[in-house]
Amino acid sequence: MQPDSLSEVQTIVPHHALASAHGKHDMVNGKHPDITQRGRLAFFLEFLRYPLQIGSVTPSSRFLEQRLMKTADISSAPTIVELGPGTGGTTRAILRAMSPQARLLCIEINPHFYRLIGGIGDRRLTVHLGNACDLRQILDHYGLGAPDVIISGIPFSTMSRHTGSEILATISAQLAPNGRFVAYQASDRVSDLCQPYLGTGRMEVELLNIPPMRVFRWEKADTRTDARAVPDGQQREEESCP
């Protein structure tokens, strides 16, 4: 499923990706009605194929999307990364909330979801097929600086502790000073895994979602003014990622 290196991923959706063939009419809450239905079906079918990779039977509800935008303070972020965008509901919510000058990079490991996200026509969006552990190389590949916000929907509860720690170490290393990391999860395992890298975050629960989701937020300390020692695990993050 996942590519072995960045060199194997050559299909890139440019910033000026083609607009949807449906045009800009008949929108409901910023979405085409048929896109929502197709997305739910596609999400469910991919969950049946890869339950450990996807971790939920349905896409995020609009209530969860709204909570994520508020928690991450998307409107103030110049550079945003979304890990595991799925069928694109949260991606569209980010695009609606972010500023016209901001940039959004979506990293998706599932080829089918990657193609769906590639159909979103927005010059601010770049879509990449690859692994979240390669975040540093992917940011460099597209000439992007440290992200101000990273939103993650990838299921830390279904991956090994080693893999989850690698991803979180990479997120911590690449996040801008004072940047926000927001993860929405069905379990609280990510809180334990993230402790060595970003400390103790805060958590809210969105009940109006199937299943109810825990929304975690961490803010990266600005080490230019914070003399606290960096955890050993964070110092080794680039060595541990393949």
C-alpha cells in the first residue's frame, strides 16, 4: 500500500488542479450533495478493505469538522498540513476556513482517497500520496516551511506503538514554534504516545459524530524563548523515520 520512497511518488496534484466538473452550482453547506454521498460510500468500502488503516466506518460529521477548525484556529495559519484526509470532508472544511493566501498540504496513504482529494479544485491545495513519517522530505519537496497547523485523522489506536511514536516525533520536529497539532481519535492512545514530544495536550469530545470523537490539541513550545530540555525521543526523530 505505501510507497517505499518519495521517488516512487510522481503523480502530483498541482495547486491549479482542475475544477470539479460539477461547477460551482447546487452547493449545500459548501459541498455538492452527490460528493457527500459518494464520499460516504467510498469511505465505508475502503474501511472494509483496510480497517486498521482507516479506523472509522464513516467520514467526519460537519459538527466534528467545525470543532476541528475552531480548535486548530485554521483561519490564522499560513501553512497547514492534513494527515489522512480520507474522502475530503475535513479538507474542504479547512479550505473554507483558511485564508486566501494560506497553503494546505494533504498527505494520504490510500490511493483511492488520494484520487478523490485530487478532484478538489483549489489552487491553495497540494495533495501527496505517501507516508506521514516522510513529512520533512515532503515539505522540502514542495518548498514549504514549517507548518503552523497539523491536523491528523490517522488512527493511532490501530498502529503499532513504534510506528505511532515515529509519526508523532516527526510531527513535533516539523511543527513551527507555537504551532498547533490537532488529532481527532476514537481512543485516547495518541495522548500517551505524544507525551514525550509535545507534553500534555488538552482534549474535548465531539458527541455529534459516529463514533464520538476525542479532539486533542497540543501547542509546540517556542524553544527560542523556552530553555527547557528537549526529550531524548524528540532529538532522535529524524534518525528513527525510514
